[in-house]
Amino acid sequence: MPMGKGKYDDLCTYVRKAANAKSVILIVFKGEHGDGFSVQATGAVVFHLPKILRETAQQIEDSFIVASKKEGDA
């Protein structure tokens, strides 16, 4: 993971402050500056970030499976 300010760091800061959050993970697809991401997080969140992303990916996949089964029942 790159260290230092990235192309979406200002937007990440805005979101973090607007949400009054301690940590933000921002992923941008086809944005004004292309694809990219920015992370502003506590050390604990950064340490667990790979696990958090894997769990989030699994939840997304599971939701698609559930949705496709419901569509098959219709």
C-alpha cells in the first residue's frame, strides 16, 4: 500500500471529517483522476485491512448468491 498523499487523499479527508469518523477507506472507479484508493485509518484498522477487505468481498459475493436464488424463484 502506498504511503503518503495520493490523488484521492483530499476527498478521503473530506469524507472522514464529514462522517466524523476515525477511519475511512475510499475506493474510486473511473473517477476524475482515474481509478484509485485512499486510506486514512488508525493503526489497528490498517493492520486488519486485508481481513476487512476479504470479509467485505465475501459479503458481496454472498449477497449476489442470495439475490440470484430469489430471481430464480420468481
